[in-house]
Amino acid sequence: MVVVPAHPTEVAPLTDDEIESLLSPAPVDEPASLAIPLLPGEHTAARRFKFAVVNACTLGSLALGVLAIMLAMRGDVRAGAICLIACVIFDGADGILARRFGVASPFGAQMDSLADMCSFGLAAPVVVYASLAGTVPTPAAALACVLVAGCAAVRLARFNVSPKDGRFFCGVPTTMAAAVLALGVLIELPMSGAAQLVGVALLAFAMVSSFPYAKLARLIKLPPWLWLLPVVGALVDPRLTFAVAVGGYLVSGPVLWLRHRRL
């Protein structure tokens, strides 16, 4: 049984100020992530300068990539390829300096990835497309170069979220792929247009493959006589030596993969 009070309690009406305070949104604290500095650790003048030098190398690689695109659009394909080689040098320098100076940061890693996409994911296929002009059908050249750009984007995104292995790369790095493409343009490999398209496509698929490829630190530890072979070959026939060296490195990934599966 419900008992109803004889004299219900009267409720005083709300004032205008109280109504406005209820309708106004509650204050939201500023996200803490906005306060995270770009350079972790101590902010001394020396560390700031080192941090600026490292990121200047990254921006230098980005600028050279844009310049390579402009040169390729003007028809200066070899000059564009030289800019790509310079991009590779600047890209290697920023990582080495960041570790040596002790200023590696998540911001620097993201900057490096974005610069790599411009220099190696966009500039490299544009230079290759310009070099293939007139030798293969335009749609085929465009498709091969778009494939390089797409695989480079996938490769860079996967690298950012994957655990790092100090011994091997998972797939061919975008830096190495761009260097191979640029050198191939510079030395003008004596290959038909169709063969060049196949080579470009294979290099693109190698970037997104799961095959393990040895890093430079492991390659340096190879027996000295193995290093003499490409040196002597470069003196005899640099084009053939380059093609054999690149082909051997691409094949090494599947070979290492099969070897690990059998162990």
C-alpha cells in the first residue's frame, strides 16, 4: 500500500543563474598529450641544436625528393636520380646522428617516415616513370610506378608498427629500393622496356614481402673475398655487376626464409 503525504513538500523554483549553470557544458581539461615536448629528456641548448641538426637532415631528404620530382617533370631524369641518391645519404645520416647525439624521439621517427614516403615512395617512381617514357606503353609504366608507391606506403606503415629485428629487414627497405631504382636509371641498364617493368614490379613486391633481408651491418661481416668479387666485376662490367648484385640480394630473402623454415 502506498501512503501519500497529506501535505507534499513544495519545491522552490530555480533562478535564471542556476538554470544557466545547469545548461552550460562542464569544463574539459586540455589533453595531456598536447603538453608532450617534441624532444624528450633535458632541454639544453646543446641538445636542442643536435635535435635541429638531425631534423634538418630529414627535411633535406624531403626537399631533395621534391626536387627530384621537379627535375623528372622537366625531363632531367639523371639529375633527378642523383637527387634520389642524395636522399638516401641524408636519410641514413639523420638516423646515425640521432642515435649518436642521443636525441632520437617519436617525433623524429614520424618525420623520417613522412620524408621517406615523399622521397622514396613518390619521387623514386616519378623518376622511373620519366625514364621509361617512350620505351614502354604509358599505362604499363604508370601501373608499375603506382605499384612502387603503394608498396612503399605499406612497407613504411608496417615498419612503424612492427617489432624491430637487429639482424634482418622484413622485406626490402624503401631506402634500398629507391637506391636501386636511382642507380638503375643512372647507369642505364641495357634492358628492354618490358624487362625493366618486370624488375620494377619485383622490387615493389619485395618491399612488402615477409622475406628476411640482411642488414648492412651483417653484410659488412661477410668474408673479404666476397667483397672483392663485385669490386672486380665493377671494373670489368659495372652494369652486369650491378644487375647480378641486386638480383642476388633479392634472391637471398627467399633463400633465408626457406632455410629458417627447415630449422
